[in-house]
Amino acid sequence: MPSEIILIAAVTVDGFIARNSHEITKWTQDLHLFKKQTTGCPVIMGSNTYKTLSNEFLGRDVLVVHRDDTPEEIISNISNNRCFIAGGGKTYSRFYSFITHIYITPHPLILGGGISLFTEKVPELNLIFERLVKVSKASGIYQYQYRVDR
């Protein structure tokens, strides 16, 4: 089982990850960083996320989660020390209790509605800031990396 289970997400400043479950997000500017960070690591995602981003995951061990899969089963079968949870909102919610780190990249966009980072109610969680990674200085986009304080 991995010692680091990292939620990784691009979000709008109002907390949405997409307009709808079939959107191919064109507004994110951190795909290059995502690819660099997830290379060599298993990436867990829901089927809708996989359908919209499948071309971006070449060369990665992608684990597509379905309704009947349990997070415990998926995670217990991973032998790497690190894995990433890459969406969508239902998958983030289902794996919430296993997350050890959060890498979140707010983008300068307000959607006003859509798919939230967590689609289900989740309990409060304290985070400890670890580092800030530049995505685009000109656009003011940075990835914030946090460790979960459990």
C-alpha cells in the first residue's frame, strides 16, 4: 500500500473541477506539471475523467475506478510508495479518507456551477502547507502542496 496517496486537481477559484462530467477541460494550464509529477506512479480516476483525459495518460499505470470497486481494494493492490487520485469529484470523495497529500492548482476562472472538487459531503480536514510550485507566473497560477494532518 502506498505511503503517499496524493489528490491532484486543477480547480477554478470557486472550487469547480469541470462544468459537467463530460467536459474536456481546456482552461487548465497545469497539464505539463501534472504529467511530470505523475510519471512512474499509478493514477486513480473515475471512468468519466478517464474518458475525457485518456490521451494524457500514455505511459502511466491508470486505474479506472467503477461503482463496484472499493477504495480499499484499489489501494491495497498498489505496490508503489506513491499514487495519485486524479478525479473526478465522486472519486475524490470516495478516496477522501485515504488521502495523505493534496496538490491543488487554482486557476483564475469562475464557472459559477459545475462539478465540485468533492461531490459528497466530507469531514473537515486540517492541512499543513509544504510547498508552492510555479505553473505560470504571468497568469498567477501556482500549485499548492499540502500534507494532511491526521
